[in-house]
Amino acid sequence: MAVPTGRPKLKTAFKNVRSIGPLYTGGPVAITADGKRIVTCVSENILLTDISTGVEICRFSGDTQAINSLCISPSSTHLLVFTASLSLRIFELPADSTPLKKLVHPTRVISRAHDAPVHVCKVDPTSTYLASGSADGVVKIWDIRNGYITHVFKGHGGVVSALAFNYPQDLSSVTREQKMHLITASVDTRIRIFDLSTSNPAGGGKSVAVLEGHYSVPRGLDVSLDGKWLVSGGRDSVVLIWDLSSQPSVTKSSSGKSKGKDKAFVPTLVKTIPVLERVEAVGILHPDEDLTGSTSGSEGVRFYTGGEKGLVKIWDSKDAKILFTLGKEQAKISDDQEEQRQIVDVVYLPSTSTVVSIHADQNIIFHSLSTQSLTRQLIGYNDEIVDVTFLSPDFSMSSNKTSQRDTHIALATNSALIRVYNTQSFDARLLEGHTDVVLALDHGVSGRLLASGSKDRSARVWAPLQSKLRNEADWGYGCVCICEGHAESVGAIALSRKAGTEGGADHPEFMFTGSQDRTIKMWDLAGVPMICEEDDEGKALRCKSLTTHKAHEKDINALDVSPNDKLLVSGSQDRTAKIFAIEYSVGIAGRPARGELKLIGTCKGHKRGVWTVRFGRTERVLATGSGDKTVKLWSLDDFSCLKTFEGHTNSVLRVDFVNAGLQLVSAASDGLVKLWNIREEECVATMDNHEDKVWALAVSTDESRIVSGAADSIVTFWQDCTEEQEAEKETNRAEMVLKEQEFLNYLSLNDYRKAIQLALAMEQPGRLLSLFRNIQTTDVEENSITGRSSVDEVIRTLGGSDLAKLLRFARDWNTNAKTSRVAQGVLYAIVKLKSADDLMKAFKDDLGEAAFAQGEVVDGKTTGTALKELVDALIPYTERHLSRMNKLVQESYMVDYILGEMDDGMFDVDEMDVDIDVAII
């Protein structure tokens, strides 16, 4: 069978199929009870996101003020939000996870719910009441459905720091009657308990008990399901266990009768557990949670804590010991990083046996209690994205399946942590190791290895963790190699493109790094493992530098290795790109590996610094992008400039080849990604989804996907849709041909109704114009308004959106003097044959159809506005046409008069004298 050798078709269109934008920039977080949806804050915006896919479901309208606190009712039906404007906004959550384009507006807004900012709020287990605590020490209880206040509690000694409802749901071990209590904590370190069974609309409610035991602000409160145990944790680094079911001893008077006032509800402190860190969140686990090695029951409870160390700890109160911890202990680099990784809140989801920790660095981490492992991580904010590359950590060395390629992407942002995303679920991991901002990324031969260069003057090589490859939900990367030796930041990095002879079929042999110290270093990767053992994580190898070459006079911005590993190119701020020959020999029989670089050519021609370089994958060419806003294509035979591509309005930061080297894709500081046809030197597509510099660009192995990342912290996935677009155009063209033939057939049969309706459906005002013009000029019927009685009947019965379309076409025709006669004829017929009510109804139907497609609601005001705009557009042009026609009539009389005076009355002017005089007057 012969293999086709034709050239591939040019790609002409890419569509935005997915974007990774800011998800969480700080503030409160809430999760629905089923653990499927999460509510987060991005500046003043509120987002609802599907946790499993990372797709944004909708946004809730705010009041342009910061969000102070929010919560979701246990029934997952309402979202309650307090903003810095002191307002309470109540939203209804969408029933499903179908993305909505429009903002979700609140069902109720209470403009001044408190007199001070509200920092904590909580909904009771029945989803009936909302408790809110403000900075002035006032706690209010709200009826959610009706929006009024049921209780007001004062007397707190400062800001209310925590809230919890006590409404026993498991009554098997409770002897007291089922009442609802509210438990509050404030900065005066006291915990107060209020009885909600008594009403106090005047706001004079007193606490039934005041608990003293903390010496700093209590930050977390929780009550067990049976209402017996209360757990409180604070910034004094202790957790207190309170028994709410304890009964006080009854003191008898001298008469032998007990005093009624001593029968008050008095909880007792059972145990004090030192946590040795500031506690920001605490909660009790359900007794049916399956935790290995734990005990529960009447003698103790199991609870979790989260605090300044960034770990979630699971405790057993009976023995006051830690059962296990969730999360990874990170090495402390600085005090700032210590503050960033601390936990600000923890959410417990009993339905999925999951604990979710929210960290100060905008990361949201999901931990499974059953497997005691991380199951999902959401990265809230990526900051400025500097570089991106595709990865294939699960790609088997013995498999040729392309479906497993490019399953992940790695991002270098304005941070020392590298972000790695799963491109399907957008589950993410953070790679810790560098001590300063990561500037450059590259991947190995098969995409398994990841290389990074940083401002900390080092480069690192990362490999998939072996023990985590067996579980799709539990994966990660570990550092297997560290390369140190540069005197300045490492801003460029490139791995070899061919597989080595040792270490596996996809093992790279060497790596190059470029630095601000103007040197290029070559590193030997022969002994670097392809998989990181979990036990060996943190025991990375120290790679050896094979050679150091001073390459440029200024900073080195980019490096690339040719597909055959024979050439290296470097781009620099000195406005040149240099090509080096690579000489590498593998270490054999005890002899060390050797590597050298030899300069063979320099590409000069750019007027500004060279930001990016890339070898062609099939041809002996080189592409460079520069600060002079151009992309240049160079020959590797004589190092001459072959072509120059101009079109960007700012510095070109990234460039790459696609479509077997027939096309280029470039990204620039103007926020655009452009696709170029190399042969014609023209831009065939422009992709626009960024508002700032596009620093990062990556092309998938099959060249069907392009990923761009910018300084606006947005990552965009562009999918090749050339074939889809061409198929759609062909389908539309075929349908249009059929409709045009039908239109001609209707005209030949004098079936004007179907002809007019078809022209309106095809949105072809030109065909309608010619139809009405022919009717007005040929075989005009005397008693017809339009010229044909059949056409009159069509307009008389035309309704709905078709009539509105015809009016809009007439409005457009009326703007041109050549077509105004047809427009006036159509307008005259419509006004004569249709009533004002018919016109109003036509516009209402037309706007209703458009709104139905977009999910909007149209009212009478909107309909009246549309009709008024059309009439306002018709009047000035109609007056102009009338004035022009009157002027022409007057000028015609003058012509008649002049003709009558010529050649001694040849034209028998005497009979027209009277008329001429009247006309002149």
C-alpha cells in the first residue's frame, strides 16, 4: 500500500477550549455538603466551581466590595454573603453543574445587616437560621427564607471570632431535651452559649453559660452530633474538650430544698490538649469514620486541627495523641513562606470522608481520611506565568500510544514553586525545591522528565514519583538531580532531544543551562534516574558540569537543541543568536563523559534583544523572536536571514514550529498569539485571550494543541479547529446554494410568500431588495399598494420576528438614496396594512426569540425601546428624501420654463405660463 507523500494542509484556525484563570485570591471558602462544588472569592467576585473538573459554573453578582464572610446552607440551596459594605446578600445555588454565562443575582439583599464588618457566619443543621458575628461584638440570628432577625445577642468583649450551632441529631445518648443552642467565641477569650428556644426581639438575650479556659482568641468551635461534646481551639496553641451534658451538683438550703438558680446549665472542661501551634480551625469527626488505630465513644472524640504549620492533624481526645497528619511538612526557607503555607480554614465533608484545608498561599488541598493521602489540589492564583511545557509522566517506555502523551503541563510562575496540572481534571501539584523564582522549564525526550532553571542560580531535574504512579488520584514529582555552578540567575534551559544509549529508551544524555552570567553550561545526565523513589525524595544527585562556555556579551534569554542533538542555539540581549556544534561522548569503562561547544555561526539582524530561539523540526532552519517586534527565519547553511515576519505590536517573547515546519506560532507582549504561513510570510490566525505579556508558549506532540500563559495569570488551551471550520463552511455553503435555488424557484412560480419568508430566514436583504424593486417596476397592478396584490397579502399576514426583520431591512435601505424608493414603498405598505399593535407584538416576538436563546427575560420596556430606536433611525433619512424630492420637483418646473423660452416659443409656452408662474411663486 502506497503511503501518501502530499504536504499537510495549513492550519488556519484555533479555538479556545479551556482556560485556567484565578480561582481563589484569599478570603472565605465554602463547599457544598456533597463535596462536588466549591465557592471561592477572586477579589470582589464570587465563583462557583465544579471540583471534579475545575470548570467554573457561575459567578454571583457582588456590590464591588470585598467579601468578609460567606457560607452555604447544609441543604446546599442557599449561599449567604457578607461584604465590606455591611450588606447581607442571599443567593440561591444552581441546582446542577451546567455552566451559566450570566451573573446570578441575589434573591434578597439586606443593605445594612450589621453596624460593623461580619467576619464569621454559620447556618444551623436544619438550614433554617443564619448566625452572624460582627466586629462590634454583636451576634444576630436570621431567618434565611424570610430575611428577618429572630435573635440579637450582645455582650461579647470584642470581635466575634467563631460560631457553632448545637442541635443534637443523634439523640441515643442524650438525656436532655432537644434544644438549639448557639455557641460563640470572641477576642475576650470567652466562649458563650445562648439558648435559641427563647425569643428576644429586643436584643437583650443573655448567655446561659460562659466558658473560660483559653488565654488567646478561640478560632474554632464544633459540637458532636449527639450534642454532648464541645471542642474549641485557639491561638494559645491548645484545644479544650468540654462536656455539655454534665449536670451540676444541687446545693440544698437549710430547709432541705434545692435552690432553683443552681440548676443552671454548666458545661465542664474535661481535657486540655496542647497542640504546639496556633490553631486556626478545629472540628469533630463523625463517629463512624473509619480511622485505623483510633478510639471513640463516650470516653473521647476524634477531631482535627489546622494551623500555622500547614498540616491537618487528626487527634484522639482520649489519649490526647495525634493519630496521623495530612499534608507534607515543607522545609522552611523564610518567615514569609512560613506565613504563606499556614492553614486559614479547614472544611470537613462527612459525605466523602474528606478534609479540605485552605492555605494562606491561595491553595486548597483535599485529603482523604480513609486513605490518609492527598486526593486533589486546587491552585487559587498563579500570578505571572513565565514558562510552560507539556509533560507525560505516565507514558510507558515500551508503549507507542499517543493518547498518554501530554497529559500534564508544568507552569513556572512568579514563585519558587513549580505548578504541575493534569490537563483533563486540572488537579494540580506543587513542586518544592527551588529557593527563588523559577524562570525556565523544559521536558525530556518522552516528556517524563522536567527540567527547571531558577533565580537561585541552580537547575533541577524532576521525575514522577514511583509509588504514586499506580493511583490516578495520587501522583506527584520529585527532584532527582541538582545542577549548581552559575554565578547568576538561570534564565534558559534545554534538554537533549534524542534518547541516550544508556538509561532507557527515553533517557536524555545531557542538558544545557544559560545564565545572566553570560555563560552556557553543559551537564551530564547519564546517571539521573527516570523515576523518583518516594523514599529517596530529597536525596537528589549532584550533576557534573561537562563544560562552561562564555557565549554572549549580555544576558542569555533562550536555548534550544536541534532534533538530532548536533547543534545548540542561544539567544541573548546582545541582539544576536549563536549556533554551536555539540561534541558529546558517553563515559565508558571508567572514563568520564566529555562535552564541548564549538561556535559555528552567528545570526545578526535583530535591532533589539533576542527573547526566543527554536530549531525547525524538519528543515535546516532557525526561528528567532526579538524585542524589535519581528520573527526572523534563518538558514543553518550560511546563517542568513531567509524571511521576516512582521505583525506583532510589541516584543516577540516565544516562537515555535507547527505543522511539519510549514507554519510558525508566536507569542508577544501585545497579548496575542499569532499563527504564520512561512511560505507566504503572512499571519493566518490571531488568538486573543490575554490582557498582558504572553511569556509562555508550548505545542503538544501531535501539534493539535497550543498552550499559552501570560502575565495576567491566565493559561489558555487552543485546539486546532481547521477541519471543523472548513466542514462548517462547506455545510453552510451547500445549504445556501439549496436555499438560493429554492428562492429562484419560488420567484419563477410567483410564490412571493415563500420567497419573502425564505429571504428573511436566510438574512439576505439584497434578494428582498431586488424582489421589491422588480415588483415596483414591472406589471404594476392598479389597486395594489406594493404593486402586486399577492405581495400585499404577504405583508398583511406577516408577523412575529419576520415583520421586525423586514422593518430593519427597510431601515437600512432607507439610508441610501438609490434604494430609498423601495424602502419607502415597503414602509408605506407596512403602515397601511399593519396596525401599531401588530408592530409592537412583532418586536416583542423578535426580542423574545433572541432572549430565549440567551436565557434572558424581555419586558415591555425593552420592546418599546427597540421600536423607538427603529423609528428614530427612519425619520431623519425620510425627511431628507422628502426634501430632496421637493427640490427636484421645483427644479423640474424651472427646466420646463427655460425650454419654453427657447427658440421663439417652439415648445408652445403660452399654455404653460400660468402653471409656471404659480410654480415660481
